[in-house]
Amino acid sequence: MTAILVTGARGFAGSHMLDLLGREGAPVVAWHRPGRPPATSPEGIRWQAVDLLDRPAVDAAIAELRPSVIYHLAGASHEGRSWDATADTFAANVLGTHHLLEAIRAARLQPRVLIPGSALVYRPSAEAITEDHGIGPTSPYAVSKLAQEMLGVRAVADDGVEILISRTFNHVGPRQDPAFAAPGFARQIAAIEAGRAEPVVSVGNLDTRRDLTDVRDTVRAYRMMVERGTPGRLYNVCSGRAYLVRQLLDSLLAEAHVKVEVRTDPTRLRPADNPLLLGSPRRIGEELGWRAEIPIEQTLRDLLDYWRAEARLKPGTTPAEKPG
């Protein structure tokens, strides 16, 4: 059986994709950056060190592996960081994707390739966003994701590669980088509970509302897109429910074993922060039969329990990995 390739397999979504594919018993090759040892993963996962910015290395690896399915989950994922690391963001999301698609072309392959785009390519809206909503990226990260998406569209039109493109809204869960809001809150609470931090949770803007999906539902959507999605067609991956960031914090604080103070940290505020980001999951629901199933309460409990375990096992460390 031809292997399934997962790029960015040590990252947030990538690691959960490995869990899903591992449960299915699929033959999976997982790419990670050179110099970063493979993470713990399900049985049967074969790890390879491949730098997506090294064109010859990508060409050679794709020519040898000849995958029938690729989940391209490598890349820069944090919008806030993109303002200070614009070149790195474009390299990871655009150049890395270009190298992968060019390697597929050179090897004369036609795999099904999942490219996870971002809902941040849409213009801000006060209503639920459908796939027909206008484009208007407002950050370097969002521009990079639109460029990545366009590379996929070109590969469908020019090379006949079966590219599946999501426009993924916020997803959250265990292993997520604590630079994001909910895991950042959970990590701070866990450290306070463990007696390793003062009883203060530092926060940014709590008044935005975000469509949130558990990462385990998100990777399940990616799997369904690869199985029966239409190449080149856009699919929102979202719950259709927007949560106030303050509500997420309050829910986590309600689960905390200690009393804490909440303080605003100006360094956590972004240059551009849409007040609402809400998606419509109608298309993916009607065409592929997917819907978000894991309730936000379970997601937040699992997230806090993850950071509690990390606080006990690895005091003072940050285990979450950037995609790569």
C-alpha cells in the first residue's frame, strides 16, 4: 500500500492527524525538521527528517516515497508572530508549499493533497462567513495563507493534482502552542496550581469572539475532505459557534483549583484583531457529512488537564511545538 505523508507531523494539527491515522492502521510517513528528533507517536509511523525549504531534499524524498495522499500540515501558524517574522512566515507557508508541489510535478504524481488554509483570508464580517465571502487578509500571516491557497489552485488547474483546500477557523486542544489564547490561559493556570507561578493570569484582548473547533474534529474534517472532497473546492472547517475569549478564560478559571488574578498584558495585544470571526459549516456538512462533535467544555477540560500533566512532569518547560 502506498504511504500517506504528513508534513509538519510534530506540530499541533500534525500530531493529532498522526493519532487519527494511527488508529486507522494506515501506513504513514511523518516529516519533521532536521535536527528535531521525532515525537512520540502511534505505532507504525515512519519518521523522516526533511526541510521543506531545501528544494533538492524535498524533490528526492517525494520521488522516493511517491505518496498517494499528503496532509501538508507544516508551516507557520501564529498570526501575531507574523508581524515580527514576516519573511519566515512567507518562507514556511508559501515557499515550503511551492517546493512540495513542484516535487510532486517533477515526480509526475497525482496524489490527493490537503492544504489547510485559513479563515483569516476573508474580509472581516459581522455575520457567519461562507466560502463565497470576499477576500481581505489583514496580516502577513493571512496574506501568506492566501498565497499558499493560490498555489494549490494553480496545481489543480495546471497539473491536475487533486488539491483539497480548507479555510480553517480557530481550532484548539491539547498540545497547542501556549502563544494562542486558550492554551496560554490553561498553561498559566496549571503553573499556578503547581506552585510554580504567582497567582496571576496575563491576558490580551478578551472581547473578541472566535469560532472554535476541537482540533480532533478539525483533523477528522481533513480526513473526510481527502476521502470525498472535490479538488479545488473550498471548504470552511468551523463549528458555526463563536465564543467570547473572556468566556473561555472564565470556563478555565471555573475549573482551576486556585484563586487567580487576571491582568491585561499590552504585549499580548495584536496590531489587527477582528472583533468577530464566525464561519458557516454548511458546505462541508451538506457535501461531506462532517460536523463538529466535541463540546467546548470537554475541549477546555482536556486542554487544562494536558497542561497540568506537563506542569507536573516538566516544570518550567514549554512542550508545545511549532509546526514543522
